[in-house]
Amino acid sequence: MQNIPDTEGEKRTENPEAEEAVESVAAPMDPTAQLQADLQASRAEAAEWQDRFLRKAAELENYRKRADKEKTESMALAKSSVLLEFLPIADDCERGLRILAENPGTTDNLKQYKEGVELLYKHVIDALGRAGVVAMQAEGKPFDPHLHEALSREESAEFEEGTVVRELRRGYLFKERLLRPAQVIVSVRPHPKESVSQ
């Protein structure tokens, strides 16, 4: 047998069959060990695929939850924009009832007009309530910039500073979210009167 130098500087034999025979004699493979190694490799691959599956299933579930939440929020936003259109009707009814209460009339026409406005107002408020809209009570409560829109301040010895003295326009909540802030007047402490020195 003649050794021929390889291009990489190694020596190899001219007869490749002889090399294979030497390798098979040098490293006999046990079939049981081979099966065990294959089994371990298969188990590792199965565990990797199961992990991938569980991750993808969790991602899909998170996507579904996010999509449901976004759908619910967009529906609520669409409803709230429609409901906002009805609030001026309720405002006008309240204003009309306030004017009628301040100027009581004795004529039957005026009484019927007042009853009609009261009935209209009741229907509007009931319809808004069925849709999930609730009127907020602001007068006498502490000013909250998240719920109230302060239009002016008024000196008041009756109320603590930062309390809503008067509600100019009623605020509404839609499913526990602010639909429209209440427009209010907020109390401030009266300034002490300065004595004029002469």
C-alpha cells in the first residue's frame, strides 16, 4: 500500500475500501445505543415543537383578547358619539323647565306646555339611561378636573374652596367613562376686605 500526500498535508491510502474497513473495525456501533441516541434526539425535537406550539397558542390568545378589547372600545366610542348628539336636547329641556319654574303661569296652555316639556325630558333621560348614560351630580362636590370643566370662580363663604358652587351644564358618564364634563362654577375663599386708612 502506498501513501499519497493529500492537498492538506495529510496522508491517505490509495484504497478507499481499506479505509472504511479500518473505520468500521475501530468504531463498532451498538444498535441499542444508536436507538437511544435517536430517541433522545426525537424527544428533544418534540419538546422544542411543543414549546413553539404553546408560545404560538399564547400569542393567538393574547391577540384575540386584544382584538375583543379594541372592538368593544370602538363600539363604545361609536355609541358615545351618537349619544353626545342627544345631550343638547336634554339640556334644552332642563333649561325650559327651569324657565317655566321661575315664571309660573296660570294659563292652561302654559301648564300643558310645561307638562309636554317634562314628558319629553323624561323620555330623553330614560332613553339615555337605557343606553348606559348616567347624569353626574356636581353641585356641592369637590372640583375634579377629570369630570368638571370650570368656567369661572366665585367667592363663597358658604362652600369650601375648590367646591362646585353651581352647575351650568350637566355632565354625563357613559358606562363609567366620561361622556361630557359638567360645566361648573368653582368656589374660592372671599378676599378679606381691606380697611381703608385715613
